[in-house]
Amino acid sequence: MSQKTLSQLRDADFAKSLKESLRRYRAMSVRPTSTQIIEDALAARPQRFYLTYRTIEARINRLRREAIGAGGKKLSASQQQWVEVSAAINRFLARNKRATMSDAINHVVNFARPSRFFISERKAQQLFRLTLRREYHFVK
């Protein structure tokens, strides 16, 4: 039995979100563009962050020192994800005064849900083509 990677699990979750988005549009008798479906799916809440404990542990301290999100420039999907991970850790530590950073990271890995999918536009379009090529045949 093969084990799925976190990326494969994320992509499957996103594909499910794409199908749900298309189903909602069809229920409203609307003919959406592929861009509308992708944007709708990206805005959906995934099941988890799809990051490992070690990944978060290795990057969070450096990211906090660099103060990601400070300044006026637009952040990439990956940077936005790390801003949310840091915020989730901060919320956990604020609610649980005796908790350690390790406890907070464990909580984020196992229980926290991000606000949206943090996938690049290019990857989202690729997953759209792979997922809905047969179902989405009526739009140019």
C-alpha cells in the first residue's frame, strides 16, 4: 500500500474543492469561466496546512525574525501561508500560557485550518485541467 505525500493530499483536497465549486455553479445554472472556478476553489478552506512538524519547526523562527508580512509589497501564496502559520502559532500560545513552541506547532500541524488554499495560480490551473477536463466541457 502506497503512502500519499502531503502535496498529493493537498492536491486531492483542492480537486475536491474544484468539483464542489463547479457543482455549485451548475446548481445556480451559471456558466462560469475556468478562472472563476479556480478562484472559488482557492478561496475554500482546506482540511489542513499540509506541512510537517519539521518543516514548520525549521522555518518558523527565521520567518519570525524576518517579520514576513511587514511592508507594503504583495506576498506570494507561500509567504501568505507562513504568515497564517505564524498567526496560528501565536493564537495557540496566547490561549495556552504554559504551552511550548513544540505544543503550538503540533496543534497547527494536527488541528489548524488555513483560510484558503496556498497554491500558485499555475499549479491551480494545472490541477483544474487534470481534474475537470471531462466535466468542464461546455466553456471555451
